[in-house]
Amino acid sequence: MRQKTVRRRLVALVALFAASAVLVAAPASAAPGDTGDDGEGGSKSLIEQVEAASKGYVEAKEALAKSKTRQTELTAKVKELDTRLGPQQAAVDLIAAQAYRTGRLGPMSALLTAESSSGFLDRAQTLETVAVKQQAVIKDLKQTRDQQQQAKLAIDATIRDQQKQVNVMAKRKAQAENALKAANQGKDDPQSTDGGKSDSASSFQGGSGMVDDPTSGGRITQRMLHAMQQAQADGFTHYVHCFREQNSGEHPRGRACDFAADKGGFGGVATGSSKTYGTNLANYFINNSSQLGVLYVIWFRRIWLPSSGWKSYSGGNGDPSSDHTNHVHLSVK
């Protein structure tokens, strides 16, 4: 009887040790980067290609927006010059018509029709005044025409620039998608962007310098700090960790943060309210991607690219952190 009791206790003890070992080895609570994943859920080559492609796309998109703004300004300038051109042309036409009817008042005609020397001087002064006014009218007309022509040429240049940026965007889009396909990822995976606050983030106005990372002992870019603070100000206040040492990606460059779905830290696969929180946060970054300079967002085995939307992304180690099922990854340019 005693032997059976001892045996049962040994079995229970072994089971307890086994359970403890499982709890220690389980990756459910492991933080990103602690499970052997050193590429944000993908290989170093994949991450570098996606990063370069997205950055090129975002920069070309920004250049396109600036070019379109410039085109709008130039078009308004042409219209304003058109308004000025009409009256100026009419004034020149009037001078030409008067000269045709009465002939120009020249020095010789002024001398012949003058009754005295003082009369001649008066006529000469009048002649000079009229000539100056006529020259000013003609000069204004010429300047307006030149400005109009320059504005039209500038519009043509901006249109050519826009086509160039569109071509760059198409090239960068293909680059990112081909990189994902080569890694056996990247299948279209549409997902609604409902749930995130749209256009509520303010645009980044800072510089390119580095600042202390409030989530670690490292440094992050001013743009990354701005994106994190904007999300927190809009109610996304769960645990965040940004800078970390790794061999690839934006974390060691201070251009990425991991936003936990659970309030207190990186847990297991997000469910219920935690998953809803992560989805809303991912959508927040997507809806405000232009203001924040988003390169890509990773959440729940998907990656969102500015050029292509949601794509499947499952190159991790099968744990919640590398599969991004317990946190939203954000990279900014």
C-alpha cells in the first residue's frame, strides 16, 4: 500500500515537472525577437526587399502628391495671368488703333505744329509722357505673356514628373510583391480597414534625428516616436516595445515598434477583445499611413503594404510573436 502511495506521488511529481517544463518552453509569452526570429517574421533578404520597396513607393507617392499640388498652383497662376492679359492686350490694341487713325506724334510734327518755342516744349513733354506710358503698357503685356508661357512649361514639367513617379510606384509595388511571392508568401489577403480611427493622426513635422526610446534603453527616430505617441493619444495604450538588437529589419534602426494586443505585455495568440484591439490598431496605422509615413504593418500572419494592401505573411517560427498574432508590428520610413 505504501509502495503504491509512493508511486502515485512520484507520478504526480513527474507530471508537475513536465508541466513546468512545458510552461517554461512554451513561446506563448515570449517577446518578439526572443524565439529565434530575427527578421520580423521573414528572412533578412525578404525584410530588406520589402523595406526598400515600400520606402521607394512611399517616397514616390509623396513626390507625386507634391507635384500635383504644384500643378494646381501653376494652373491657378495661368488663370490669373489670363485675367491680366485681356485688359493689357486691349490697352495695346487701343494704342495701335489711335496711332493708325491719327499717326504717331513725333518730334518733327510737334515742331511744325508748334506756334512758339514754349509750345514746342509742351508738345515734346507730352510726347515723352505718352511714349513712356505706351512703353509701360507694352512691357507689362510682354511680361505677362512670358510669365504665362513659363507657367505652362512648368505645368508640362510637373506632368512629366508625375508620370515618372507613377512609374516608380508601379516598379516598387512589383518589387515588394515579387519578394513576397519568392518567399512563398504574399497571396492577396483582403481585410477590412473598419475599426481604426481614420485621419485622426497629425502629420509628422519633425526632423530625421534620433531620440531616447521611452520603451527601452535604445534610441528611435523622431518619426517613430511621433507615430507611437499619436496612437497612444488616440486610445491605444497597451504595452509597447520599440528598439531591440537584431540582424535585420527596422527595430535596430529605431524605425519600428511592436504593440502588444494584451494590455500588460506579449502573451499568447490574441483572442476576443485583445484581437479586436490589435485589428483596430493595425487599421489605425493603415488609415493614417500618409500622416505617419508607414512602410508596412504586420498583424496576424498578414502584412499590409502601402502599394498593395494586405498580403499573407507567415514566415515566422509558428509562435505568437514571430507570427505576429500577439502584437502589431509597425515600421515607418
